Amino acid sequence: MSRPEAPTALRDFLEIPYDRLEELNLEVKNARWLARRRTRCASSG
């Protein structure tokens, strides 16, 4: 019996090399940090 194929999005995600995932994660963290910083500056000024 054959294994069911994973959905395309999941399969694509699982094929991303770990180093690239780490880079993407850092990019998102930095973007979130900048967004929070801008929000704080705008509300305090």
C-alpha cells in the first residue's frame, strides 16, 4: 500500500534547508521588533 502524499505547502516547507529556515525566522523576528518599536514611538510622541 502506498503512502498518501503530503499537501504541497507542507512538503515545500519540509524541503527548506535548516539554515534557510533559521534566516527566515530571524528576518521575521527583526520585522516584528521594528514594528513594535515604531508603535511605541508613535504612541509616546
